[in-house]
Amino acid sequence: MNKKKRFTKSITFRILVGVLVLAILGAGFYGFKLLVKVKGNIRYLYNYTVNTRGSLPVEQYLDNAKGAEEMVPRATKNTNSSVLSMSTRIQVNGIDVKSYERPYDLSFSEEDLSGMNQLKGIYTFRGDYYRNHQAYGYANLIEKKFDSDIWSFKTGKVLKSNGVDYWSGNGWTGQPLVVKWDEETKRIMNLYDTAKKKEGLVEVIYPGMDGYVHFLDMDTGEPTRDAINVGMTFKGTGSIHPGGIPLLVMGSGDAQTGVYGECISPRIYIYSLIDGSKLYEFAMNDPIAPRIWHAYDSSAIFHVESDTIICPGENGVLYTLKLNTKYDKVKGTLSIAPSEEVRVVYSAARASEESHVWGSECSGSVWENYLYLGDNGGVVNCINLNTMKLMWTQDVGDDVNSSILFDKEEDGKKYIYVATTLKYGKDIHNMGEASVYKLNAITGEIVWKKPYEVHSVAGLAGGFLATGIVGKGRVSNSVFYFVSKTPNIEGGYLVALDKKTGEETWRTDLGTDSWSSANMIYTTNGDAYLLQGAYNNKLMLIDAVTGQVVDSIDVGGGIEATAAVYENKIVVGTRNEKIIGVTLR
């Protein structure tokens, strides 16, 4: 009997030891996974175990809507540039000047902005210069599902400037451009014969982080012509001339090491889409730049009438350049002779390399002759493009990566929507607020502010990396955003906010993080659906009225880039070096 008890105790002891060992191994494996996630930085472990408060109460200042119906922006005592002790430095063709008056008018009328449809497709980030036209045409949705037949195209990667990591596939903001060229333009291009002969060809033009510009058939994913090997990584989104001239502007997002070991500085490129030749490059190693870091993720703005481009830089310089384009569609020739290069630095007194840095990663929005632009230091500026003077300046406190949305409401009042990421306002636990702001576009005053508490760890900011959407039609009362890293560090909300009050109309916890900007797809019968890509490899179709996920599809790779939509067709790049084509049924 004693032997039996001893045997039983021995077995029980061994089982307990085994369970303990398994528990220790499990805890160790979990701990190792956490350490990998936080890149060995133990202080971020808190963020993987504690949730933020998520959605916070909206702050309303509705009386600040006063004056939004006016036609000329003006500063108030709160939005005067003196509040942030702003300074301005202007160079024209390399020479410093105290003031500037553009020798021609650079103004975007509503007719210009709404009539830029000589190109059938998506020619810039978010489809237009209000940054609010995420899909071309209307989708005919019968089943409201993704077709399981997906095409994919293999891309690649390039070494980062740190010499260790890689830029792979397509990342933030990384939206492809899609164009249905007219037959006369196709005739003079270096398209493959199959592409040139295909009736109704919609071409995908996709600068990627692998250093190439890829050209694909949106229906099949087959190459339409030889890729352009630039050799510089492209994180942001390019721009094509909206007037139908086959001209591509794109900015590189990181330095590269040359064949002789030299450092090749990021720059802005202008390429001909007739033959893939480089026409011009500028903004590299700019001596006027206040910031050491040079990168150009912002999507350029074309002013067609004056043949001028507007290019914000992450180096802290805003560039405008008259191209003097000569394009002969019959002969198939295209050239530019740039002049009137204007470079401007707007600097808040608090800006430095350590905090509230200069430079813009987001894309600018325009209305009339005014540019609305946020920067990495939490400053939003309204700029007169004819004089480059600041009309007003608003302090939103933190980094603006999400592009500004311009909205003219039915009563004629004009507003912009600005959203921040958490970079400077973190507490000891690397948590803090990121917010959506509705600003009076005329005065810059805050109408409402909707904050969320988010995480920011290991150099990856939470909050609003994705650009929002001002709804139209059945969802015209709402503005939509994705909030990153809330309430848990690998999660996020897709939210609809009431345009008048900032209150949530609905909030959907998608259970995944995302930097990808959603697309609004309007259907032929007037319905509205959101298309959201995410790091969990999924594209999701979401009812814009309710926030309900209608369908989803796994594309086999994390989605950080922004999709382009052409009627029922979708194209987007992934971080695992593939470009994906999907159809909605």
C-alpha cells in the first residue's frame, strides 16, 4: 500500500513538474514573442498588456464656424502666425527674396477641380486635390462580395539607408494610379503590342518600394510595358498630369547607396510616360532645407492652366515649379524646361530636429489659390499660392500624416478635416491622444475635436496615419477615419463621425491595425461601401451606413498601401512584395 502511495505521489509530482515546465516554456515563448514585437525594448511590454481608453469625449466649439461662408481666408487672434512665432524664408530660382508675387495666377476654380476628367481614372493620391475622390466611376454590386479569382504580380525590395532593413513591396501611402488612356495617346506610348491593341485598357502605374515603376493591365495583372528601374524607394503616391499629358511626378522616400558606395539623396522625379525617360529631378540635398532628413512622400499637385506643380517636402521645403511643357500628341514628343522655381520654408519657433520637426509627409489640398497643408510638427497652414504668404496657422499639437480633406458644404460654408498621429504627446506608458479636427477653412478656428487614446511604440505612431473620407450621397452627413493602435496595440477602429458635431455615428472594432486609407465605393443604385485594407492581410467591404463588415478576402500579405478603385476593379500592393487585383461582384 505504501509502495502504491509512493508511486502515485511520484506520478503526481512528475505531472506537476511537467505542467510547470510547460508553463515556463509557454511563458518564455510568449515573452520572446513580445520582445520580438517590441524590438527588445522592455518598456513597451506595458502596451501589449494594457488597453487604452479608446474613444474619448468630443470637444465642440461650434460657434467657430462663423465666417466659413466667406471667400478669402483670414487669421483670427488664435490663428495668427505670430501665435507660433512663424517665420518664412522664400527663394526664387535660388535667390532669397523678402516677398514674392507670382507673375501669373495660380488659382483652382471649382470648375477646374471638378472638371479635371480628361484622364479617366485615379491620377493622384485620393483621386483629386480635395483628396476625396477615392474611386473612379460607380460600382455595380449585385452580390456585394469579392470575387475569389485574384491576380497577383511579384515585385521586390531594396535596402534601406540604414544598411540593415529592407523596403519591401508597397507601403504607406503607396496608392497606385490607374488610367484609361485614349487611343491616340496609347499609340505613341511604349506599350507592348497586346496592351496597345487592347480596347478599353485600364493601366495601373505603380511606383513601389522596390525602386521600380510597374505598369500592369488592371484586368489581368499582366505587364503592359517595361518597368522603369529608378533604383530609389517610393513609399508615397505619384501624380499624373490631369490634363491628359503623359507626365508622371513622384518623390523618393529614402536615400540609397550607389554602386560606388556613395549616398544618393532622395529627390523628386519627373518622367515621360511616352517612353519612360527621365525628364527632370530636383530637391536633392537642398541647402535651404531646415531638416537633415530628405524624403518626398507627398503626392504632387498640377495646376494645368499655368503648367505648374506644387510639391511639399519632408525636408521642410515647399516647392512650386513652372514646367513649360511642350507636348506634341501627333509626333509623340514631350519635353519640359522648368523655370520659376519657388522654394519656401515655414518654421515655427518650437521646431527642431528633436521635436516638432519641419516637413510634410501628407499631401496638400487646394481651394481657389490656397493650399492647406499639415506638417510633422503639428502645424496646419493655409498658404496663398500667389504670394506664398501664410493666411492663417493652426496648432494641432502633433504630427499630421493624414492628408487634409477640403469640404464645401451645401450652405456654401467651407471646412477642412485634419487628423493627427501620436508622436510628441505620449505619457510614460507611450499612450496619448490623437484627434480628428474640423477646422473652419476660412479662419482656421477649431469647430470640433474628436480625440482617441492610442499607443505609439518602437517608432510606430498610433492614431491617424490613414487619410479620411468626407461622405457623399446617403452618407453625406459623415466623415470616416481609421484609428490605429487602439484600444490594444494591434487593433484599430473604423469610425463614422457626424460632420456637424464630431460625435460618433458608428464605431467598428476591426480587430486589426491599419495605416491604409479606406476607399469609398458608390454604387449605381446610390449605396455606399467602404473598402478597408489592413495588416491582417484582409481587404474588407463595409456598409458605410452601419459600419457592418459585409465581406472580406485574404490577399496573402499585409496591406499598408492604399488601394485604387476603378468601377468594380480594385488594385493594391502588399508588404510581402505583391501587387493584387480583385473584382467586386
